[in-house]
Amino acid sequence: MSSRIHTYLRTHRRKWALTQKDVAFLLGNKSAAHISRLEQGKRKPTNEAVLACEVLFGLSPKQCFPKVYEEIEESVLARAATLYEDLDQRTGKVALRKKEFLSAALKRAITRINELQGV
């Protein structure tokens, strides 16, 4: 992995006076070392860990693991744009429905990005 993953796991663990061993147990991991690697951004969280953190801390995946969320969002939206372009010349009912869905998803992302940038 070339870059570290930004995470707020350590912040929230410490806020509640939990040890890495405590969190490892709560997430169903066998060792505190795994939690340490997650906190340091050396390891990407599993889907189970992301959802468990949401259950434990009441944080969305975007709040707890913003860099992971951003990377996934970027790749999904790139594929959505590609699929939209592939459907661009099609006019059938199914193609139009798919384009409507993809357009809404892309608009939500653009709106969110603009809000983050203060546009």
C-alpha cells in the first residue's frame, strides 16, 4: 500500500478509554496488533470492521474511515460515468432508466463535492 489510510478509529477508541485489545475483541479480531495497523493506516479495514465500528461508535464509514470512503467513491463514480457514456446513444426504456439512475448518483456526488469546496 503506497499511502496511509486516514482513520478516526484511534480517536474514538481513546475517547471511550478502550484499549486496542478491547477493540480487537469487540470487532472479533484476535490481536491488538491488527487494530494498531488499522489505526496507523497500514491496513484497510474489512467490511465487517467498518460496519462493527458503525455499530460501536455510531459513526458512518465515511466518518470513521474517510480516506477509504473517498477512494471507493471515486472508483464507483468513475465506473458510473463510464456506464453512462456506454448507454449514451441508447434510447430504449431500460437504457433510459439506467441513465436516470446513474445521472442521479453522479449529481449527488457533484453536489457533495461542491459543498465540500464551498462552491
